[in-house]
Amino acid sequence: MTLLPKIAFLTLLMIFHGNQVESNASNHHYKEGDIVPFYANKVGPYSNPRETYAYYDLPFCSKDIVKEKKLNLGEMLNGDHLVSTPYKLEFLVEKHFELLCNKTLSKREVSEFRKAIEKDYYMQLYYDDLPMWAFIGKFKKDPIDEKMKNKYFLFKHFDFEVLYNKDYVIEVSVRVRRDSFTDVTEDKEVDVGFTYSVMWRQTQLSFDTRIDKYISSSIAQNHMSVHHHSVTFSSVTLLILIISLLTFYFFVLRKDISSERNLADVEEDILSYNKQEEIGWKNVHGDVFRFPQHKSLFAAALGAGNQLLILSLAILGLGVLGFFQPYMQLGVFWNALIIVYAVTSVVSGYTSVSFYSQLEGTNWMKNLILTGGLYFGPLFVTFTFLDIVATFYGSTTALPLRAIVMLSLLWIFIASPLHLLGGIIGKTRMSEFQAPCKTAKTPRDIPKLRWYRGVLPQMALAGILPFSVVYIQLYYILASVWGLRFYTVYSILFIVFFLLLIMTALVSVALTYFQLAAEDHQWWWRSFLCGGSTGLYIYVYCIYYYFERSNMNGFMQTSFFFGYMACACLGIFLILGSVGFNASLLFVRYLYAAIKCD
């Protein structure tokens, strides 16, 4: 037990070590006339937030020597690419139509700008580590004659407004002048004079609250009443389910258990007569703990699901504690996700090998390898394919060599050794499988069941209630992940996730009981598949969201969306599958321990 606090402390230490503490007030003091760091990050179409390109992929004004800011792993995973620009916004120095550069755009450069404007390209800038966004141009359609050629205009002037308090920068925004643009409709050389203005305004806001603007503008934060109603609805649904199951337990199941206990005290002939007449779940006590087929794969799925469950709880816990404030520490979320995933590899190794050994498995090393690749394998293949796509498109989401090396080192020196360590501990500390009933030598035949008791209909039924718990939150999560805003209401998400786990456990227990009541004793895989079926519902919703609720388009954005959402839904399937099986296992053990069976 003493190992767990050490691992937790090591994880937090690695997360913070991998981040540049950029919003610490101590390194943000400025005097009048001081140079404040100004970086350009990336550009891209507004409707495709993962399709981003380097700022200087477009022919903007540039310095003679462009400096690139050193990024941490999380920033590289986020597709950031911070570079210096000719903008000079000295502290408390106002400027009016300051010349940035005079530039003669060639036909090719005009064409590049026009294509970017047609796709609604935006640019992201950073001033004192505070982000701001602006479109690079606009286009007009003829409202009368749609056959007329569109007009494309490039913005050539930007107004920066900076709020300050004493010697701190508190807030920054950028606006475009709609009357200051250059026509880039035709393929011809164009002379452009790019200018900018800077205005300073004093504010009483403190440095510690300068991130509140981005929190309050998040899509989730603006609809708190919706979140509260969703939690209330989910809680009421869960309460109704609990009341229904408790009613069934007290009036049906408890009565069956009590009658079985009373029969244990009667004469032997009466007991033998009862055994001839017993039906339902009591009749399969000799098979209910018969180990499942493909037990190595089953143990691997259980181990991977438990690891991802711990990972999810850890990330949500860090979010609730305020570790993922937007733009406080760039890349901290991705750093935390990667590091916690690597550290929790010990959980998957231990759970899988320990359970596999309880199931009388002999090749524990093969099981350990299967566990390590069950989720990481599809994730690696998806990531590699999407990175190739991003490289082909020239996007900043393509990882540089340094990031690939860092990820490889994390996997080789942290994730893999901890995974192996967990497997060794699971093997050495393995205990016998606890079964209150002996397993018969000959498997009992399963009676022919109606179609709705099949695996697929049961999975479809099992996922409805758990999916209803997360349905509303899914929209805000997808709109944040695949949009330009942050998801900040981690407390609501933590509650919803907790309700989801409870709902999944209860539904799995209920379906397992009805399966055993139909004398179908093969409940192991069924409980896992029914528990994880919510992941399939979520992926179907993702398909609906992409085509009906978003404006995403293009091969790259489509590949990223469906590829990474497939990996996320696979993870949800494993998490909820492990929850469903563990709940069903506890229930089955309780159920058959309460009766006398040989």
C-alpha cells in the first residue's frame, strides 16, 4: 500500500516538471517600455479546429530571423507552433497605425491568401501568454446574382486593446477594421501596407483572475442551468432504477433466498425433492462459476478497462482541483494524460495477470503482452495513420521528431517497466478464485432462448439508460474538444461520470440476474459486453454530431474526428465493460453464497 502514494507523488511531479509555468506572477512584471512577449501560433479553417498550419505558411510580414519558442510535450501534442512576429507591443506604449511592413504580394501569395479566406481561416496569437484570435479576411457573395464571382478581402490593419493593472498585463483582445482591407480577388500582384494600433486601458482586475475571461466564455460555462438540469434528470433516473431493483429484491429475490435457506433445515427427502423441482437461477449453480472462453483476452480486457478507469478518475480529479485552467500552463492537460496513462500501466498489468492466474491460466507473459496491446495497439495504429495524414497536409498537428522521441522514451522506460512490474506482482500475489459453489464437471446445456435474450439485443438494451446519463454532456464535450473553446466544468463531468458508473453497474446486475433466471450461465462475457455497450451508443452519437451539429469537413478533419473518437469510445467500452463485469461478479457471488449448493 505504501507504493501507491509514492506513485501518485511521482506522477504529479512529472506532470509539473513537463510544463513551463507560464502564468506565474513573478515572471510577468513589466515596466513602461518593456518588450512583452508576442508570438503567433497557428492558422487554420474555423470549422476544422484540428486542421492547423504554421503561421508563416501564409505570407504574413515576418522578421529577418524568426525565433521558435521551445515547446513542451503537451504543446506539441496540441499542435502548437509558437514563433516570433514583427509586432512590438511595448508595455504601456500606445501606437496608432504603426507600420508593420510594406509587402508586394505575388500572384501565388495572393492565391494563398484568397484560398485561406475562402475557408474562413483564423490566426491565433499570444501576448504575455494570453491567447487571442482574429480572422485574416472576409469574402462577399452577390446577394442578387449567385453566379457572380465572390469578392475576397484581406485585412491589413488590426487594433490591439490591452488591459493592465499596475505592472501586469491582465487582458488582451484584437479587432479588425472592416474598412481597412485589400482586394485579393484577382490573381495579380498587390501592394499592401500592413499596420496595427495598440491601446492601453487600466483595470482593477487582479493578475490571478485574468484567466477567468476564458473560463466564463467556455461553451459549457455559459449553460450551467442545462448542466444542473442534466444532473438532476440523471439522478432521478438512477433513483427510479434503484427503487425498482430494491423492490424486486425485497419482494422476489429475497423471498427466494429465504425459502432456500429454510429448506436447508428440513429433512433430506424434502430437500432432494426440491432439487428435482428447482428451476431458474438456482438450477445453474454448478455452472455459474465456470470460467469463460478466451480467458486470456477476457482478463486483458478487464485489466485495460481498470487502467483506463483509474486514468479517467485521476484526470477528472485533477480537473476538479483546478489543474487544467485554460492557458495557465500550456499543454498541461496532454502532459497529464500521457504521464498518468504511463504510470497507471502498473494497474493493467496487475489486474490482468492476477485475474488470469485465478482463472487457472498458465501463460501469464502472453497475457501481459495482450493486455498491453489491447488498447495501446489500436491507439498506436490510429495515431500513426493520422500523423502521416497530418504530415502529408503539412499541418502543425504532425508531431516533430522530438515529441516522438519523448513519447517513445516514456513508453520504454516508464509504461513498459511498470506494466511488467504490475504483472509480476499480480502473479506472485495471486489468490484462488473465490466461488461459493463448486463447478460441475459436465457443462449444463443452455435452453433455447428467445431472440431478445441474445447478445446483441441485450447490448442494445443495456446501453440506453447509461447513455441517457451522459447524452447532454456529450454535446458540450465534443463542442469543446473539436472546437476552439475549453471545457471547464469538471465538477459537473465528475458527477455525471460517477452516475454513469453506478447506472452501468446496476443495469449489468439486473441483466445478469435475468440471464441466470433463464438458465443461461454464460454471463461472464455477456456482462462485460452489456456494460461496455454505452461506448457504441456514444460513437453513434459522434457520427450524428459530425454530420448534423458541426461544420467540420475535409479528409484530414474527418480522419482525425472519427479516428480519435473511435479510440475514445473503445476506451469507454473497456471502462464500462470492466465496471459491468465487476458489479455482476459481486452480485453473483452474493446470490449463490446465500443459498446452500453442492
